Amino acid sequence: MDAINGLFYGLAVAFEAQHLLLLAAGCILGTLIGVLPGIGPVGAISILLPLTFQLPPAGAIIFLAGIYNGAMYGGSTTSILINVPGEAASVVTCLDGHQMAKKGQAGQALGIAVFGSFIAGTVGLVGLQLLAVPLSTLALKFGPPEYFAIILAGFTFIVYLAQRSMIKAALMALVGVAVSLVGLDPITAQQRMTFGNIHLFEGISVVPLAIGLFGLAEVLVNLEKTHPVKILRVKIRDMFPGKKQWLQSRYAILRGTLIGFFLGILPGGGPVMSTFIAYGVEKRVSKNPGTFGCGAIEGVAAPESANNAAASTSFIPLLTLGIPPNVVLAVLLGAFLIHGITPGPLMVVEHPQIFWGVVASMYLGNVILVVLNLPLIPLWIQVLRIPDQLLYPMIILFCLVGAYSVSNSVFDIGVMLLFGVAGYLMKKFDFEAAPLVLGFVLGPMLEVNLRRSLLMSQGSFSIFVDRPLAAGALVICLILIALPLVRRLLRTRQS
Amino acid sequence: MDIRNLIGGSVCFALAAFVVLQAQAMGIGTLYNPQAGFMPGLVGGLILLFSFILITQALRARNRRVRLSDVWDTTGWKKCLLVAVSLALYAIVVSPLGYLAATFLLMAFLLLINRIRWWAALVGAAGLSVSTWGLFYVLLKTPLPHGAWGF
């Protein structure tokens, strides 16, 4: 099925009443989660995953993808109105969005954020639609050495693009791999680090781990603070950007879209990283860089476009190679597996209903989010008035039920609590949780493909050099490792 | 000295040492026939290396000193500890007490430590436990723990 026919087929799936309702529910819930500070899309998808257990796989994934896209849209509202980012991809929007709101331009800031997101998200989806089939066809030719080299390149990107220390990011990714090794050995079925506990034979599930690291840990960190929400009293008007605003932000939207498009595909990139880079690029190319931080509309348009483009294109490696490029997609991979679907090159052939249904529903989701978001902004402002004392116990309760429901096991509540406390301490000690989850998800794939490659080559590493694609991916790894070392050397010489 | 990285690096070092020992016990195998301990050994070795680098960096960080008090600069951690302990107790009692009773107790406790009035905390706890029971057990057919009373 080609891209055009696939899209029409997907639209037929997405327009089924149940799927349409699930999509709308996912978009609204996602926006709500994006609006509420303290819990991001990773925690939200993990916590709400049990709601999908009774649904057919297509409906479940459409619902979860709706949550992801909704969170990307909703995060800007709190950034602009209260200067508190609803989730990590909206941190940069605070800088100029809130300044615009202070100047009485809240409506314009919210409007350009929504329309920029719509344009960028749609462009990202066109890329997903057009690239998916050729990439899937190409991926069918990959063997274990290619997969190993690509996943290793993914790890290197995760470390290279780390928001803080690269050493710490590498450590966290490796700890994630180590945790993923708990359970039965995938080739010999020997027990590994299970301590004879029957609950550990199948390994640790990604859902309680992610709920702990991103749901419970966030709540624990927020419990420490007492920050009464001060909502700016602004009149939300003129939300449709005028000619002047469009002219000012057109290139910012274009550049943000392109940056998000490519960073979304790269492992370790994703929406958060793309917003910082898009903002930095915009400031650098601006004729008036001094206006940034004081309410420049380009400072809202670029990051908001970037995070939505990245959110769309990050589905490309997951759906075509089965490799999640960021932590949200890693949890979504877990959701796919729970529903009995293995994303990868065969997905477009074996599960066209889910593949094209998800792509088409994301197009529809973009429209739904524009239509719903602007009129519902007054409602989101009211939601922000829910006191933390009520909100956090509610989130904790959903964390508990979410962790329990994956395998109806109290043991998973313990796992969630363990990783919740670990995540809290990691935040205190300035260690990122995202590389750990990505390492945890990619670890088993890395191991199986490495061992299969070594078995194929009878222990020779030349198998990774003889095959062009594997060799290319390893060269990328080497360049990424060498770059910071060369930069450091040059800096030392200069000083 | 950067105490955060020193502690973080040391914890990772200890974890890696455990993984390497486990890998040895499992059997690492050879390159042409890797065994169950192959990957744990490789990963454990890399964690040892990176945590050693982090510890060294932390000890040599003279121009940016980070003390433990910089990490624990708030008093809110006591509340976090209370929440963590209450969740651990919840995990222990939820099977014998059942979902409704255990959740009611946990929610009442969490609302009370957040300075909600006692009657509001009790009403809120009852509302939250019953509504989530209705959503997950009745509507979504999740087999929540029943306890001795059957609910």
C-alpha cells in the first residue's frame, strides 16, 4: 500500500466512531496533562495505560498517541499564563510567552503557539507518511549487525545530546541496560539477577519503572516545594494571529519545523531538545536578538513548532525500525507490546489498520487540538486552580493503580515505589532519568543483536565493519565520541 | 569537590561491582559463544569505567564546590519520606485489606499530611477510593485486590 492509499485507508479507520471518540478523549486528557505542571507525557501515558487494556489495539494506540500530541499542545498554556512549564518541552516557551502575556498579548502568544504547532505537527506527519514505507522496506534487509550498530549509534546520540553531563547520561543509559538484563537470558533462559524471585523471571516491566521515574518522582519533588500558582489576570482575546504576527513568525515556524523534524528522528533528540535548539537558532539569526526574553513572538513560535514537529517525526524510527528515539516513545513501545503488536519493518504489512490508523488519527488529532484548544483555554485556567494538596494524592493514586494493572501484581507497586524513590534521588543529585528508560528499553535489543552477530561471525567483530550500513553507523558513533574530545583539546590549547 | 557526583558515582560503582560479580557467577563465555553473563559483564565493566571517571571528576572539581546541604536545601524531604513509607505500607496491606479499605486509609493519610481538614480528608479519601474502584474494577474489569472482606 503506498502512502496516499495508506492515508485514505487510515482515515477510514480513524473516522470509526469509537476511534474518533478515543482520539478526542486522548487529545483532551493530553492537553490537561500538558497544562498541569508536575506530570509530563511519559508519566501520563504510563499511568493511563490501564485504561486501554479493554480496547482493541488500534483504539488503544490512537488514544495514547492523542495524549502525547495533546501534551505537546497543552504545555504552552501554563508557560505563557503562569510562567510554569506544564512539561519539559515547554520550558523555553516561558521565556518570551510569559513576557508577551505580561504586555497584554497573551491571546497572540497562545494563538501563535497553537497555529505554529498545527503547521509543524502536520509537516512532521507528512514526513512520517512518506518515509514510513520506504524505510520499512529498507529495514527488512537489516540483520543483527545492522540493528546492533544502529542501536549503538542511538545510544551514542542519547549521550551526545544529553542536556547535562555526558558522563552522567552514559552512566544512566548503562544502568538502564543493566536493569533490563534482570530476568531470564533471552538465548539460554538462564536466570540473571532474579534472586530466585518468581516475579523477576520475566524481567522488570517498563510501565511501573516509567511511572516511578516520571510520575511518582515528579510528585515527590513537587511535594517539597510550596509554590502557590499565580495566574496572570489577562484578557484572552485576539487569538487569531494578525498579518503582522504571521509575518514576524513565519520563518521562525519554518525553522522550528525543520529543526524539530530532524531532531525528532534522532535518538536522544525529541521534542525537548528541539525546543532549546530552535530557540537558540532563532535568537542567533534574529536582527533584534535583544528582544528575545522580553516578549519576542518568534521566541514562542519557533520552540512550539519544533516540539510538535519532533513529536510527529519521532514515530518514524519506532514504527519502521521498532527503535524508540525518545523516552515517551519508549513507553509507547511498551504499550504496543502489551497489546501484542511489535513495531518494526513488518508492522506496515502485518498491521496496516494500526499503522495507517495511527498516522491518520494524528492528522485528525492536530485538527481536533486546534479546534478544542483555543475555546477551552478558560477551562484550562480553571484547572490550574486545583490545589496541589488535592492534585498530588490523586496522581499518586493513579500511579498505584497504573503500576498494579499491568500484570495485576502488588510486586509492580513495589517496583514503582523503588524507581520513584530512585528518580527523586536522581533529580536531587542531578542525574537524568530519560537515558535510563531508553537504555532499559533498548538494552534487550542491543544484547540479542550483539550476541546473534557474534554467533554469526564466530566471535569476529569484523562483521560490523564488512557490512556497509553497520560500518556507517559505527563511524557515526566514533565521530560523536571524538567530537567532544576534540573540542575539549582545542579549548585546552586555546587557554 | 562535587559531593553530588561523588555520591552518585559511588552508588553506580557499587552497582556495577555487583553486576560484574553476578556476571562472573553466570558465566561470561567467549566471543564466539557468549553466555548469560556476557552482556552483564560488558555493561558492568562500562559502568565501572564511567563511574570511576565521574568520581575522579567530582574529587577534582575545585572551582565549583557542591556540598550536601546544597542538595538538601529544603525541609520538604520529610514529607517525601512519609509519602514513600506510606506507599510501602500500602503495598504490604493492600492484599490482606483489599483495595477499597487500603486506598481509603492511604488517601486519608496523604490528604491529612497536606493539611486538608480532617472531615474533608475523610470525604475526599472515600470519594477517591470509591470512584477509582468504580472506574477500574467495575468499568475496566481490572481485578483489584479483594481482601478478607471481599472488596
